[in-house]
Amino acid sequence: MANDNKISKFRFALIDDTSHQHIFVIRFTRASLLATTICGAIAILLLIFMLIAFTPIRTFIPGYPDSRSKRAAIQNAVKVDSLENVIFRWELYTTNLKRVLTGEEGVQLDSIIKTISQTSVQDLDQAHLRKQDSLLRQHVTEEEQFGIASHNSRKLPIEGVLFFTPVKGVVLRGFDAYTHPFLDIAAAEGTVVKAALDGTVIHAGWDKKTGYAIYIQHEGDLITAYKNNSSITTKEGSRVKAGAPIAVVGASNEESTGSHLHFELWHNGENVDPTQYLNF
């Protein structure tokens, strides 16, 4: 170790023990040693970071997912959500089918709301609930007597509505929003036409273009129309249940091209493709 008056210098040397010859010699100061150590540590950390960030080595770190794992997790989450929706729809369908087959009343829209709602009413007084339910039913019946629904009534998205198929048959001509905003469904003459949803008949009559036609107002700003019938079995102002007979298929108008049901579905004042929500 050498020493001048200002800076202490150090020397690191490798010496042959036999010949005392210097094999390797490094001279440094405290400042240079500190700077070299810091630079070396930074270089090592940078190298480790690059190895982890840009090479597959990162996948060996516990809890560090790769892009494929993330993509698979997202896809699985989407599939699970879709399956839950499908299962819910099938459970609703089977429950309603069992009720219909056993002669019971079909599943009401309120049951869907109760399934989705997170509000618990178990702690409420049952007598009070029955009283409020009776008052609500009376109020709704009075307002819907002629198809007039309350503006404050609860509404469900059309995707959550369980429709009843009016007739089973072959779609002769599909839906087109501009040229054919309805369906023509081939059905044998005399086939019974059934209401797609609970509702109030707002029109039931005959004219030379549509034959015997029925319009039904439903909850949620929905209207269904059934035309080209040979006869009708209901009248204006009547309340009908989903699946209830309302007409009989038959060519009763002057412009008919054969025995079929002309079916329309309206939502919020616009024509909707019925095949998106019903199977014929």
C-alpha cells in the first residue's frame, strides 16, 4: 500500500509464490472501488431484469403467469359467465314447462326479478306483504283493463322474457327490417294460435288485407300481432295468459297466399325479429 499526502491508493496483486513474479496487479482508490462496485451491481441487476422480462425464464417464477395463462383465464371466465346464463335460462324453461304440463300457472316475470334481486324480504311481516301484494295486483288490473300500463311499472330486458311459441311450423319468409318486418309461419289450416305472453287484447277484428287479426299489449312495452287467421276466440279488452288459445290459422283475407300465421313482435315502438327470442 502506497500513500501520498492527499489520496490513499491500494493495490491488489497475484504473485507467484515460488518466483515472486507479479501475475496480476490492480491499483485503485476508495472512490474508484466504490464506483466500480456500484456500476457492477447495477449491471448485474439490469441483466437479471432483462432475463426475466424478455426470456421464458420468468415463467419459472412461482405466481408469475405468462400471456397464455392470462388469455386462458380470461377465456375461461367468459365461458363460465356464458354457461351460467345458459343454465339460468334452461332452469327457467324447465320450471315453466313442468308447471304448464302439470296444469299450474306458468312462471311469472316477477319470479325472474326475485331471482336476480339481492334484496331480502324474509324479515318483513308476512301479513303486510300479502296486503301490499293484493293492492298492487288490483292497481295493475285496473290500469291494464284496456291495455294502459303504468309508466312506473317495472321492466325487464327483452332478452329476459320467456315467450310462448304461437304456432309450430316452418318460416316461409323471414324477418327483414325494411322489406318484411314480420314473419310468415306455415301452419295447417285449423291450427290453434296461442298468445306469446300474458297481456291485454287491444285489437281483435277483420279486414280484407290481414283477415282476422289480434294485437296484444304486454308488459315492458311489448306488443305482439297475429294475422291471417280464419277465426278468433277472444275480444278487445280481454286479459289473456301466455299459451292461451286466441285464434285459428286460416286464409281469411283477400291477399293471402296460403294457410299461414302472420306474426309481428314490437318493442318500444319498433319491429323486432321474433326468431331472436322464439323457436318455431
